[in-house]
Amino acid sequence: MKKLNPFKFGSVVDEPYFTNRKSELTQIRQILNSGNHLIMISPRRFGKTSLIRKALQDFPGKVMFLDIQLVNSVEDLAAQCLKRIYKLYPSENIRQFIKNFRFIPVISLQPVTNEIDISIQPGASSLPLLEDVFNLMEKLGTETRRLVVVMDEFQDLLRLEKGIDRKLRSIIQLHKNINYIFIGSQESMMREIFEKKKSPFYHFGQVYPLQKIGINDFRTFLVAGLQDVSKSPEVVAEEIFSFSGGHPYYTQQLAYMVWNILKNTPGEKESVSQATHETVQLHDYDYERLWNTYNNTDKKTMTGLAELKGSQITPVFQREYQLESSSTAFSSVKRLMQKGVVIKSERGCEMDDPFFREWIVMRRTMYLQP
């Protein structure tokens, strides 16, 4: 039987591609089984969604997933929840519940796709509708079979309408038959929502910062996947880690590329550098277009972090990369963190995407060779 690549990236992963996280799975299940709400925070592509799906596989209740960054308005949030209610509870007479809504949405069935379509009547007040929909979800859950509502990129809720966080908190604070899971990739905004005393969601649930996968667990996973195509999988795994810094997504991506090279060219000694170069070249245009969206100060900051493979923002860093002042440097880092380009690390902060980091270094040195 033809051997398949054991590494996967770019989508939600499950067995056999899921990498360990045994401790995290245990902690998440303990939080949810106790009936508490969960707030998970980490940079993008750390595997938050895959981890949550894995943790909920054997959960006795039903699970609803919502990506808040794709929701356009409060009305749309109510409509998206209602669509999922119809899918999750097909045997329930949902229309009987909806008859008691203060504003009745228009519900139709698409004959081709057999999908429920929800539309809101013009002039309807969005907040009473949102309250009716969320309270319906509470009625459908039970004490022994709670509904789990997962809201991904939850920090984007604040852009929908002024005061929506306060209104949503007032709706769901009395719910007993729902576990809420709030996932976010913008740490500063998520912590402001859930840890700032004046915030409506202050201490609403257990804050759980998700870290990189433990290096020993990830190493074991990589070695196991590489051993069929490499005579020295431990060495190759270390080279992959050296480049990726153990970032879950980019480690899987690089391992995937390396595996393909070794499969097609057994014994290739430069497989990691070859895979790195090919990936950077593949995304050259995308990185150039992305680079040109940043101002000059942010470019200087990214250049320093790329060349140093992460750093503290010190006065030496500031002078070396010609940043005007400490406040300018820290403001730049804050902007780049909000955009997900820079993340916190053991060294202070670093570029999130090691391939983008490599692109910057390569572009700055490509004309230095004689």
C-alpha cells in the first residue's frame, strides 16, 4: 500500500495528524465537565480549533461552532445561530418556539441544497431577536446534555455594535444548560474583554492561554512520521524545529514538505533547507504584497526580529534598526501583535511566520553574494 504523508496543515486536524496535547485535553475536559466556561487565547494557527474539536469528541451534548470574524452584524449573529439550531435539533419543533419570538424571522428552505435560510424583517430590533435565539439555545440544552457553543475569534464581536458585549453578557449570564467556549487570537483584546474589571465579561470563565506543543511530544511525533523516509529522522526533526521554533502550524507545514522531498529523493541531506527555500519562493509574491502594506517603522521592527530570530525590544535593538524612540518601537510591536505578525516568545517577541521571516532575510541578503 502506498505510504501517505503523515503531516497535515492548513485545516482542522484529527487522528492520525493530531499531535499529542494530552495534558491540554485533560484540562479542557475538566473545565467543561464542571460546567464552567472556557476562554482560550493563543496566536493564530496554534491549533485551537483542532484542540477544542478533539476535546469535545465524546462530550454528551451537542456542539455549535461560530466564527465571529465572518459574522456581519448582530442580526447576522442571531441568524447564524438559528441556522445551526435547525441542524443540531432536526427532530425538535423549532417553529413552535419561534412563534413566541418578539420579532419573527423569515425562514425558508433552499430546495437545491436543502439548507435553511434565515432572513430578518426590515425594521426588526436586533437585540431582542438575539436574546430570543440565545434563550432558545438554553431551552434546548439540558443539565445532563448541555449544549456547547464555541465562538471563534470572539474579540471580533466588539465591531458588530456598540455595547453588544454588555448585552450578550446580560443574556447568557443566567444560562445553566450551555457551556460557552470563547476562542481568540488577539491576546490584548481578549484579555481586556475577560480580565479588565470594567468589562461585562470580567471573570466570566476560565482563561486558558494555549502554548506551543511541548518539544518532546512534538519531536516524538515528527520522528515517527519521518522514520519511513529518513535514516536519521532525529537529525531531520531537530533541523525542522530549529527553523520553525516549534510553531504547530509551520512545523507541520515544513515537515510535510521535507517528507515529500525525502520520499522522492531518498538520502537528500539538504531536505530541510530545500523545503524552506521552495516554500519561501512559492509565497514570494504574497510576502512582497504583504510587506508593502506596512509602514516604514513596522518594516524596521520586522527586519530586526527576522534577522535576530526574535528579540527583546531594547535600546540596542532600537538603535541598531533605527527606530526613533522606545515608545515608537513598542507601538510598532503592539500593532504587529494585533495583526498576528509578531507573537510573544521566550526571547521577547518573534515573527509568527518563520517563512515570512526567512523571506525578509533572503531579500536583504540576495544581492550580497559576488
